[in-house]
Amino acid sequence: MLLNKSLPFLIILALFGNLSISSEVNIYTSRHYDSDSKLYDDFKKLTGIEVNIISAKSTALIERIKSEGKNSPADIFITVDAGNLWKVQDLGLFTKIKSKKIDNIVPTRLRGANNEWIALAKRARVIFYNSEKFTSDDLSTLNYEDLSSSKWKNKIAIRSSNNLYNQSLVASMIANYGEAFTEKWARGLVNNFARKPQGNDRSQIIAVANNEADLAIANSYYLGLMLSGKKGDKQLNAGKKVKILFPSQNKNGTHINISGAGILKTSKNYSNAVKFLEFMLTEDAQKHLVENTYEYPINTKVEPSKLIAQFGLDFKEDDLDVANFGKFNSAALKLMDRVGWQ
């Protein structure tokens, strides 16, 4: 092929497929934080790349990506819970993320097989207790396994089995201890429910603050949202009454899940997508995340928000590969149904 020397150099390279001259990246996200919009704006200012967002629940977005097939405009899928990311990879919809910057920041256990998805932030599924009723010393040796003890009969608040965070917690138990042990544990836990599962994670924390339950299982960042005052005085006052206990410090450690992202196999803007994910792991972006969503950072140079850090920074994390939450999700769902977890 003869090249017209009048053609701009970038267009010539694009004709050979060596360079994308697209100035956009298209993101499907199930993260529901308004504060994320600032990150999109900051990325555009830094790179000149336009960020186009489609926001919906994870299930709806996954179905949309499947139905769109090779014509999907999406470059990146962002979601919460490793189970969702595993599901998209299992469907064969992701491609390998090639970036040494990302590899150097994100631990292997927080990435999908073949580097097809990565963590952008961490969240711990912890135990909340009323500080007017218990001290940290009273509960310092408490493990997840202990929650099936009759000692906690009618004293535990937790949301329904439909919740993916709970499914992933059960999946982690299966991965760590096997299905037989986990089923016995889950049956005991269900017997200890203070009430029929209802509401979101904040509802469980509020139940403890109101003495409707002694303990609640919920994600750590919800307390940060409550203490920030962004959710109103009622939640702020409830948040002040409770504290976080990091379970299983003398065993496997506290259950860790993630917010994360993957690049779709059909991406038309792969290099822009990689740049965006690299940006999300920079110190500035990670600082913005922890100060607005109260998740834990992936970048070790960044500290958690003080609202969350006050409850402890040196807790032991379960180092289980988070891909197990998807791998054992089906088994977890069946098990939860067998033990009557509604």
C-alpha cells in the first residue's frame, strides 16, 4: 500500500492498527457513588480521554453486555464483589489486562485468573457491636465460627441470603473449611438470628445501635458513611453507638471483598481502558476513594479514611484468593437455602 505523505502521522499509524486515536473510554458500572464522577472528570483532565458512563445494577449490566455481544460499546465493567467479576470472566467476556503498573500494585489474590480483572478497593465484612453493651476486650477473640454458638441465640442481625456479600462470606467459609463444616456453621448462625433478615447493611448496624440485636455482620465502609453525616442525623447518631470488631484474628483473618473492574474482550479502546485502571490505582484516585466511599485502599501508599482507621489498621486479613467467592457461589447459595437462610 502506498502512503500519502500528506496524511498526518497518527492517522498513518492508525491505518496499520498500531495506535488507537480514539479519545474515549466507555464504562459500565454498578458502583452507585456520586463521588466517583469526580474521578472520571479528573481522568479526562489528566489524559484528555472522555469518560462515558452507563450505570445500573450488576445483573442488568452483565445481561446487557451479553446481549450486545461483539457490538457492545463497553470497554470496562466496574462492579462490587469479586463474585460478580468471576461470573463475567466465567462467561468469557473479559480480556487480559496488560500493565506492569497494575501488577506492581494489586496483589495476586485480588486479581482474576490471567489478570482479567483487578481490585480497585477493598471492603471488610466485619462484626458491629454496641459500645454501651460490650467492650473490645469482651469480644477480642470472636471468630466467624463462633457466631453459630448458642451463646448468641436471637442476638445476630444480618441481611438476606439474596445479598451477594453474604454469599461471598459463605463461599469463603466453604473454601477455607469445606462444605460440611460450613453447612453446620450456617445452620447455627440462622438459629441465632435476632429477626428475619431485612434491609441493607446499614439496617443491621442500626439494629445493634437500637438494641434490637447484640451483633451485626456488615461491610466496614457503611459505618464510615454513617459517621460522615452524609446519611443524616439518625444514621450519624446510630453510628456513634457502635464499634467494629475484626473477626478471626487468631485464625484465618477477617473476610475481605473488593470493588473491582475488568476490560471487556470486545473493547474498542483497550489502551484507554488500561490507562483508566492505572489511574484508579494512583495515590490521588485512591485517596479520593477512601475519603468518599470509606473503602480500604489497594495502593499501600494510601491510608484509609480516619473515620474507619480509628477502629484499627493492623488487623489480619484473610489472604484467600477472592476468585473463590465466584467459584463457590453456587455451592454457597444451595447451602444457604438448605439451612433456611431467607
